[in-house]
Amino acid sequence: LLDVYTKTDKKVRCMMVESTVPMEFVMSYYGNKDKPIAHFPFNFQLLNVRPEMNATGVLELVNMWYDLMPEGQWATFLVGNHDQLRVP
């Protein structure tokens, strides 16, 4: 929808989506080449980082997102927000 406005007035817009549903469902917010939806579905996976995790555990969280993310999309990695504490 926002891309239609951008084509009309040349003002770039982006849609960010915040959702706490499972990651597989969040990926559907990207849409596809023919029907794009959101530009940046928020990735809250790094909020699951715990002090006892090592770098391999963090890398697994990052790779889960990249493995599911549709080709050609932008990744997001949030480490905190107004509802969640920052990554320890």
C-alpha cells in the first residue's frame, strides 16, 4: 500500500510491523514479490538471549531468522523496546 503512495508523490515510506506471534507467522508479513506487505517485520528473537547463552546460541537465533526470511528482504534484530528489557 505504501509503495503505491511512493510511486504517486515520490516520498519514500516504510511499514514496520510489531507482532508477538511465532517467527514463521511473522515471515508472512513480508508478503512476496507480487504482493509485498511490510518492509520491516520486527524480529524479537534476540530478546530471548540469556546470560548463560554463548555466541553459538545467539548465532542460532540470528540464523533462524535468515533461514526463514524471504529472499531480497531486510532483516531486523531488536535487542529491546518499551516492553522488554535490553539484551543482558
